[in-house]
Amino acid sequence: METTSHVTVLKDSTANPAPLGLCAFGMTTVLLNFHNAGFFEMNSMILGMGIFYGGLAQVIAGVLESKKGNTFGTTAFTSYGFFWLSLVALIVMPKLGWVEAASKSAMAAYLAVWGVFTLVLFVGTLRSSKALQFIFGSLALLFFLLAAGDATGNEEITRIAGYEGIICGASAIYTGLAEVLNEVYGKTVLPIGHK
């Protein structure tokens, strides 16, 4: 008796969550770094974006990346989503009287650890698009500049970091929107330098 086997290939019909994560990261980063560059004070607009768009939206994007089997995307979006939530907690908890505010040296350590984490993820982007390489490279630099600003108490370093962070965030917004438009039009509308 002859048997035949059939292999069914299922097409992944789920949406790409990366644009959500990139735009959430980018827009929140731009707004925080407007503050770091000295354009306005730390305020509820930044904290609200940090909780809901930079925080929760990125965590959601990271969970969705796991369903697509993307370990890099899951790690990056989920981690940076929780970075934003932890940053807001570091700012708000002392104002609520729950804990003492972190010292400048403690904040420098916090930012430096995130810089090292980002630098390692940057190595992973070397097998990806030029746009992702730029985002992660500039983000690692941003974390190290912010850490140096806190470690030295030099506000000029923090101001420079603010301008650099605006560029980093804008590059993430560009990449996220490029992925949306390129998919919608079925062609390269905005280039991201695929490998």
C-alpha cells in the first residue's frame, strides 16, 4: 500500500510589530532629549509618553516579536519598554515620598549599564540594516554621554547628549515609518539600507 504525505506550509499573516516599537522608542526619546538639550523642564508630557508609548507600547511590540520568532526584537523592545517604565519610576517614586532620589553616581551607573547592554545589541545589528545599526550605535553613545554627564555633574555633556538623543530618536522614527510605507507601497519609499 502506497502512502503519500502532504506538507502544509502556513504563511505568517501577522503584522510586523517593529514599526510600533521603533516609533514608540523614537518619539519618546526625542521628547526626553528636548528636555536634556534644555528646551523645557521635565514634565508630565515626558512621563506620560514614558509610561504609555515608550514603555507599554514597546513591551507589547516585544511580545509580538516573540510570536514572530524574533529573539533580537523581543529582547530589544521589551527591554527598552521596561527601561522607560523604570526611568519614570526613578523620577516619580521620590516625588511621592516612597524612596530617596537616586544619586548622580547611581544614575550614572544605571545609564552606563544600559549603554553596555545597547553596545552588545549594536553588535547584533551588524547583520541587519544600516538604519538599525545607526539607531543602536547612536543609542549606545547617548547612554554613555548621559552617564558621563551624571558622573561628572557637567551639564554641558548632558546638553550635548540631548542633541545626540534627538538625532537617535529621529532615526528610529524614520526607520519605523519607512517600514510602514515600504510595506504599504510594496517598494522602497524610504530606504533603510538592508544588508
